[in-house]
Amino acid sequence: MNLDPRQTEAFRFVIKTGSFEQAAAQLHLTPPAISQRVRALESALGSALVVRSRPCRATATGQHLLHTSSVRGCSNPT
């Protein structure tokens, strides 16, 4: 399965920063754009990836995805 790198990047930044707003700021996007990308990724995978709380955190499926080579292979969010 090919994952959209923009979607996986948005997902990784949400988990890294703990919020959709901070991820958006770091990626120079709007929070709704980040949300749309994460929801599209969740839809493609058929599973929730983010616990939408403060701070946001990865679900078990999200944790698994974070450890796959396809997500690690995206640009590093430093």
C-alpha cells in the first residue's frame, strides 16, 4: 500500500507536537488542512490513528504506523 507522504507527514507532526495547531504552524498549513490530511489517512487505513485530546497521541494503530518504514522514510520532522 502506498501512503500519501503529505498525509503521513501531517500525522507524524501531530504526534510529535501533540496538537493539530502546532503541527499546522510547523508545516506552514492551516489546522483544518492538517485535520483533513490525517482524516484521509485514517480513512485510507480504516482505523483511527490519533486520540484527539490535549495533547494528541497515537492510537495503537498509529503507534504501529509510526514504526513502519513507509512513515520513517518521510522527511524528518526536526
